[in-house]
Amino acid sequence: MQVLVRDNNVDQALKVIKKKMQREGIFREMKLRRNYEKPSERRVREKSEAIRRFHKLERKRLEREGF
């Protein structure tokens, strides 16, 4: 990942790179990898995340279509 620093404004560059990292999910990944996660726990977490994403998309779709 690369960010250009303009006019020696490092604070603005840090803000931009943090936003990019947040969007990519790097902070979330670092938090998950902080401790070991058993494969069974990982499967359960990923399945629940998938269900959560599905329900969120369904809510948005129903809201958009007006049901």
C-alpha cells in the first residue's frame, strides 16, 4: 500500500493510509490474528459473518424494493 505525502503533510498522509487500511480490513485482521483461533471456532465465526452479511443485504434489498 502506498500513499503520497504532499507538502510535507505527514498527518494528512497518515489519515489517508489509516482510512485505506480500515477499508481493506487490515486492522480487523490484525485483531483476529492477535490470538490463536481454533479451526472449529474459525468456521463458526465465518459462518455467522456470512449469515450477518446475507441478512444485511436482504434488508437493503427489501428497503430498496419497498416491501
